[in-house]
Amino acid sequence: MKLEAVVAFVLAALIAVPAAALAWEPTKPIEFVVPAGTGGGADQMARLIAGIADKHKLSPRPLIVVNKAGGAGAEGFLDVKSKKGDAHTIVITLSNLFTTPLHTGIPFSWRDLTPVARLALDEFILWVNADTPYKTAKEYLAAVKEQAGKPGQMKMGGTGSAQEDQILTIQLEQAIPGTKFTYVPFKGGGEVCSTLVGKHIDSTVNNPIECASNWKANRVRPLAVFDTARITVAEWKDIPTIKEALGVDVNYLMLRGIFGAPGMPKDAVDWYVAFLRKVTETPEWKKYLDDGALKPAFATGAEYVKWVEENEQLHKELMTKGGLLKK
């Protein structure tokens, strides 16, 4: 075959290939970093996404979930920050995206990463062990007041120090005079709920999904949800809001979103956005949202960035009020 014919053949073949086939897609396994411990909400969501991707063949390469919980997630964030331009590393974010740098002063900001997509917003619930006599938040908080300052002061378990769980605990103390907890930090929400089941702490403010299985097994009891309105799905809708239960307005929703490494190429970002959108359209994802009482909140681009900016400021205000900012 003459050279001219070979060139013409190659050009024709390129023209015949659909544009979509020439777009970026993963060429090796994707490292999916979880800046929290195993068993918590972020870990469960990351592993669900990886499983959905595999089941529905949504990615040509697998997602490998890696937990890097050290330093309240600092380990994970700094690892992803160090991989500039890496299109095969993503991180699932929770509120430690804001709280960890604000409390510790580590050289990290969400602006160091590449925003990809907000997937959902997660609720918080006040839980007690099912064997306790407390059937309502009012009954439990009365007991908390009674024990405040005594050797038997109630223990509130939470994920990490100066993270969202401790912020909510401090908000409760500030909203209800005379209330005082001993806050006990753990590496992840799964460990927190297991500790509550074991009666080593008195209460938690875990995400719904982190205690759902123990609730169904009648090991823990939900008393109130930290939102402006009740959760509207399944059996969750019977749980009153904190305002209904206690007459104080303490509410908080947590980010469940995805960021990429710094300087991730735009075509890679576009691939991840399309991939995650497909994930959220699967029946497994929709069931997960209902079972775990998460709010659907898919957003990308400017909408996602604006939300993150506003919530960074909100966390600065909440942590300043709670005395949790780095001095």
C-alpha cells in the first residue's frame, strides 16, 4: 500500500470514530480516598459508588476505596493535594473539608482541590441506646441536665474532635442552658454507633445511615433530627425535629460530595460528572438515599462551588461560636 493510501486510511478511520470515544476515560484504577474511618457515612457511600460502578459497568477501570482518616481527615486531604494533575484520584468529602483546616491550621483548603459534584446532603439524628428509659429528646436532655458536672455526666460520642458532631453537641449545650456533655471522639461513625450499642457512651448525633441497621435491630433509638423539617421518607418521617422536641432551633446538614486532585484536566472532570450522574440514576443509589434518609442534591460547576463557599463561611461562624477555631 502506498504511503498516501495509508495516510488516507488512517484519516478516514479517525473521522469515523465518534467524538465521545476520543474523550478522556480512566486508563488505570481510580483511587477513591475517604478522609474518615471505615463504617461511617462517607465510607459507606464511597463503597456503594464503587459497587454500583462495577455492577452497571459505568467505569472502564475499578474504583479502589482507600481510608485515610488520620488527623480528622487531614491525612486524606493532604494526600490528594499532593497529586497535582492526577486524573485518577478523587476524594469523597464530608464537613471535615471545612472543620479540619479551620481547627488544626493544616496547609489545606478545599480550593486546593478540583470541585467535581455534590451528591447529597446528610442529616444528623440524636440517638440513645434502646435499653435506656428515654423515649423523647426532652426526657433525655432533662437527664443530661441532672447529671451535668457530676461524675456521671452524660457522654456524647462523635466522629473526630472539632468536627460536625462536636459542633452539634456544643450547639445543643448553648441552646439549652444547664446542658453539658462529655464529648468522646472516634475515628468514624460506624465505630461511634457500635460504642453506643455497647453502652460505653450515652448518646450520639450520628448520620441516619450510620445507625440504621442497629435501629432496625432495636439496639438504638432515634429521638430527634437536626433539620428544619422532618425527614420525609419511610419510617424516618416519625422522628420529630429538634425544634419540635425541645423548642430550640438547632439544625445542620452535611456535604456528601466529590473533589478531584488539584489541576485535574477538564475532560477528566467532565467524565467524573457524567459518571456520578449515572450512579445517582441507578435503583441502588435511590434505595440508599431512602434507607439512609439522605437528601438528593446533585450539583456541579458554579452551583456546587457557590454552595461550598457559603458553607465554609457557615462553619467559620459555628466554630468561632463554639470556640473550636485554631488559636
